[in-house]
Amino acid sequence: MPGDIATSASARRANAARVLRELCERPAEDAEMSSNELMNATGMSRPTVLAAAEHLVHLGWAHESSDRLAGRPAGRGRPSRYFSFTAGAGHVLGIDIGAHSVRVHVCDLRGTLIGERQQHFGDPGIAAEQRLDQVRGLAVAAVTEAGLRPADVLAVCIGTSGTVDTQGVVRLRTGIPGFLDINLRASLAPDFTTHVYVENDCNLALIAERWRGRATTAQDVACLLAGERLGVGLCTSGTLVRGHDNAARDLGFLSLMGGYTDADAIAARARDHGALLVAELAAHGTGPAAGAPGAQLYALAEGDPDRVSAAVVFEAARLGDPGVTAVLAQALEAAARAITTLSMLLAPELVVLTGAVAAAGDVLLPPLRRRLAELAPRTPRVEASPLGEHAVVTGAVRLALDAAHTHYLAPLRPSPTARRGATA
């Protein structure tokens, strides 16, 4: 047989894997590769490249378009052949479960979003079983609305607060009522029989930042979730830090620093201290005069402490309310101490403020940076995430994509579309 045409099953798989790797790395907007481009990229001969590409087409992971079908003029000699990765041959599911809401993203194998659903829990304290029933219903609905079946989903990743063991059970410090000792992996088994993973939300936020966020080029990173609870995802030399029992993200050491806890999160404390300020001003009866400290916050909340949210406090800061300066200082103190301690121990080059509070980076970062400079002579760069409240679910998608590649693409198992065709 001529050249290096594969003659064994193992060689065919190896060649197909090389071609698939090249196709997967192409951006979606320039997905097609010619046989000549594949030859140059892999170092294989034309017959071997074509045999590998045709095998991928048979498995459902690639598709072919000719010169004429793609609108290209056919030149002399053998017609060009073009192949591209079939990103829609399989799909993954990312799920972010919080105390107040759940978010679901359905993505193809390039990570392109093709469907999403979000639902707020009417009662954040609902029983775990009820919460999980709603999560399952939302996940199935998101998949169905995307025109898919659960069998088309190759991998699922669930993000949640707390320390999660290797079996998908939440073991420690979760802010979600009833989630301790709950097996989240098993909870989705009735609907998704594929690979299901459960990961801490801070770790997923870090994964997201290194994939599509602020830390794509950083190797030593701390990613701080600071909405209702404080938590951190850590990366040193490009490797996620898990620690014993996956507990490295725990900020319990804050209790040794003046009685702070991981409940002293930025959004939670901004809301609480802002409400106290409005209550104090309301107690005077007439409310503050225009331009007085707290006047903007008081007006935005209409004089009602129950109307104060973190977003209202941040907006008052944007409007220049001098009374909010002290509120932000109190809200940021625990986060500043956590960042300083982690910086002394691990020396990250970058700290990313992520989650919903990242949208308020314009008012939070300046005072946070000043406080860090007061606490330590050497401080890391601190930035706000562009992903915002989508950080955790984006990280869940990335981990699910990694699992899909590991269990389906790397061993070259037939895609769901190929399997359906074989049984039709």
C-alpha cells in the first residue's frame, strides 16, 4: 500500500485523532480546513489525511463540503476537499444552583450557547427536594427548547456552593438550605444518564475566568465570589488548587480576623449596612436634605430600609452619595482581609472579583484597592470579571466540554447523531 496509509485500527484512530484535534482548534468563523491545510498541520500524506477525515465523518464528528458546494471555483487537478468539526454532533449542559436562583446553559461542542433558562426560587429556604425537582425540570426544559433530547447531552456539570466530594455530595459550608450531604449527581440521573459532574461554584468561576474571562493569560489567580457568601477559587502555575477533600476554597480563617465569616460577603453587607443607614435617616422623620450624606441612597430606597438592595447601594455610590463611602468600606472589609491573606500565602498575580457584584466593579474596585494597599505593602492586580453572574455556569460548561472530549471525542466514540443513524 502507498505511503503511510493506516493499516491497523490503532493507527487509524491515532491519525483520526490528529485530524480531529486540528479541526476542533479552528474558530467557528473559519471552521473549514482543506486537505492541504490538514496535511501541513499534521505532517501526514494526502491519502492518510483523507482516510482519517472520512472516518471522522462516519463517526459524526466532522462533515465535508466540496469546492462547488462551498462556492469555491474548482481548479485544475484533483478537486479540493474541505472538512470541518461538527460542533452540533453533541451538546453539554452547565447548571448553576444558588440559594435564590438556578441558571442552565445548553451549548454545542465549541461552547456556543444554543439555549438557556433561568428561574428564581420564590422561597430561598425551600426544601432541597423541591429545589432539585425545579432544577431537573428546568434542565430538561432547556434541552427540549433547544430542539434536543437528553440523550444528545454528552456531559452535565452542576455548580453549587460548599465543599463537594468526588461522588458529587456537598459536605461542608453550603449556603443553600438542606444541601449538606445531598448527592447532586444522583439527583439528575433520572433525566441524564450520561456523565454528570458536581463542582464547587468558586472553582467553576475560576475555570470560566481562565477560559473566557479576565484571567485567560494569567497562571496564578484567585477568583473571589462575593455575593451572599465569600468563597475563592485558586490557581497556581496554571493548576486549580483543590487541597485535601477539595476544601481549599474555604475562607473559614476569616473567623480568626476580628470575627468575620464567609457570610460577610460584599453584596450581603452592602445591603445590610445600607438598610441600617436608611433606617437611621428615616428615624429623623423628615429625611436628609439634598446633598447630605445618605440622601441619594434614601431617595433611591424611598425612605424604606426594606427597599435597600446591594444594587441600590452601588447606584447611590455612582451618584456620588458621600454617606455610602462608609457603607462600602464595611462591605469590603472581609473581602479585603481574605485577599490580603491569600496574597501573602500564594502571591497571585491577579485577583478577579466575579459573580453578580462584578457589575459594580466601577464603584467597588477603587476603595478595595486602597484598602488592600493599607493592609499589605505588596498587592496583586485586582479586576472585575466581564462574565458577571454568568461566571459559574460558564465554568460548568467548560468542565462539561472537557468531559465530553475525554469520554467521546478522545476515544473516537460515535457521536449521538451517528448512533441514531445506525439504529434508524
